[in-house]
Amino acid sequence: MVVAARRCVFVCGLWLAACGETAPVTLVDGGTTDASSTPDAGAVDCSGRPGEGPGTRGEIAGALDPARQRILVFGGNTAAPVMCMPMVEYTDEVWAFHLDCGSWERVSPGGEAGPGVRARVATALDTQRQRVLVFGGRTRMGFGSYENHADVWAYDLATDAWAAVPTTGTGPSARSSAVTAYDAARDRLLVFGGNTSTSGLTLTGTGDLFALDLATGAWSEIVAEGPSPRLYHAGAVVGDELVVFGGTPNFDGPFLNDTWALDMTTDQWRSVNDGLSAGAPEPRFGHALVADPAHGRVIVLAGHDGTAMGNRNDAWALTLATSTWSALHDGDTLNGVAAGRCDFPADFTLPEEGSPERRYGFATADDGARAFVIGGKTDCGNVNDVWSLDFEGGAWSMLRPTTGGEACNRSGRVGCSSLCF
């Protein structure tokens, strides 16, 4: 599997080693709303909501603002690959996708300057204070080493303003691609794992766990036997547990598909599923994990695996009571063979109809009934579409189409000569 992973890292248009790596909304016109139309009596007035959204981007993070029915998207990498070589152009932009109108709005935050340009941050919704907490991430200007961060910022959802969160004590080292979670019962921010390397050629996953007391601003380390070191993993809170799935310790692997749960009342880990049993999803990184509490499960979405497939768009559900996996969507299937680096036939994959493009490094959020997927990195660049997955029926719905980054055979273009063109 390691050999296959290396092959995909260098030929799938990613070149990872060089860059490091509510109620349902009814939309019209194929996933977009008519912002100029006059709303019906009692409906939300969408006339002041601009429809044009952010450019394509990956390595982004998002969070749901339930009171205002919107999803906030932070930062990311807007540069598209050039001749299969990834470029870096980080942004500090904040965008809001309005679920009630299906439209985008560029937000100009007030308050302090904010975290600035960066990607691969980790976010968590502080429900007590109605703010999004943003931890870590990385930046790079031009070429050379990356700069990792260990600061904590708060985005006030009511005022659209940034504020630095003062901290004391010894907290996590500077890192990117970590998992964070808000522990509401104990009013603290948890940070697990992440990449501490500043090199674009190597990654260094960690397995440490820290808690930030949000009432006092004090960091403390939680020492407990649990998951192996990893980065670009994913986590979700279900009741009093933080569930963590997948990731990788470095580019040499192994890619992981094990599942762990932290009991936040005792700060002890338990193994939920080791990933070795039949029926487990493919190991991966850069995926998402969302909680589906009504069905007692977590759902894994997309990511990058260690096979010749590379990026994925499958969806899997893990029932926590039985520790068993079930496939919600198989996603695209591998069909062609690459002739060389960055030389993929048009039928390299057979797309699963009605599902999003394969991706990793995307933003996600959930409202208890649906999971939302926004943007991310694909085999053909970056995307900026918005999709939702219904927990009850398991169906995908496109809320906004992408303006680029799709495989040619998925985009509807004819006469495709390769995977992307």
C-alpha cells in the first residue's frame, strides 16, 4: 500500500510532498437561487444576498452558524496546480454560504486583524458563546519552509468580528491539520494530533492531546494511552465522546482507518474499530467526520486514500453501539490506467451519478440532519461547490455547482481527451 500511495502522491495532480499537503433548502436553477427575484410573503428576503461565491480553493475549514442559517468558510489555498505541480496562494478571506437563500456573501470581519492568511486550520463551534474557535494552521509566502501556528482565535457569529483568545500555560506546539472539538459540558477546547513539520517534503504527525479551559484561558495536557500519532485525520463529538478516524503519520504511511473515542468525562481513550475487520472503509487522510446522533453513528466523507484511486467521494457510516461499518455511497470506481505522471485517460474513473467530485482538504459542517461539503482539492485542481448529504435517506443534493476543478467526464463536457480536459 505504501508504494501505491507514493505513486498517487506524485501522479494524481496533487504532488503532495511539494505542498505538504435545519430544514432542507429548496433551490432553483440547478442549485442556485435567483437573488433578484421577489420572495413570497413570509419567505426570507434574498434580494440583498449576492450570489457569486468564492473562487475555487482547498485546505479550507468551515463551521455552521445555526442562528443565522449560514456556513462560514475560512482561509485556504486558492492556487491551482500548474503542470501537476501544486502552487501555494493562501488567503484570509471569510465567506458565508446562506442556507436559506443558497447564496454566497463575502464577509468583512471587524474587530482585530484575525489569524491572517493560512490554511489547514482546525475549527470548533463554541455553542456557549456563539463563536467559532480557530486553532493553528500554516502559512507560506513564496517558496521554502512553512510556518505553523499555535494561536487560538474566536470569530463572533453575532458581530462578524475576530478576537484573539489569550492563553496561559504550555499548550500544543505549532501545527496544522489537527483535530479540535468543543467540549460543552466542561467548557473547553480539545486539540488532538496534527502536523508539526515545517517542511514541504516531510510530515510529522503527533499523538498528543491538549485541553484549553475557555473560562480561564489555561492550557493543560491530557496524558492517556490512545491513538497513534497522526495528521489530517478527522473528528466529531457524539454525546460525551470525541470520535477520531483515520489520518496518516507521514507520507511514508501507513494511511489509517482506525477509529477511537475519547470519553470526555474521564479523558480516557477507547478503541472503537481497528479498521482491520471486513467492511471498513479504505484508509485515508484529508477527509471529514460528522456526527449523526439521531442514528447513533458517525459518517466519513471523501478524503485521499493510499490506492491508485487517490481522491475519493464515498461515504461510510460507523454505528458506535456495534462498532460496525456500512457503506452509504461507494463513490467513483477506478476504470483506467495512467500512462505516466499526470497523464490520465478520460475514463480513468467511472463517476457515481449524483455524487460530488472526489476530493480532500474541504470544508464541512452539519446541522444534525445533514452534512455539508464545500470546496476542496481534486485531481483537476480545486472546487468551490456546495453539497449536502441527508442523514435519513442518504441522498446527496447539490446546493451550488463548482466553477472549475471537476473531472471532464463528470462536468458534462463532451470530447474529453483526458481526465481533466
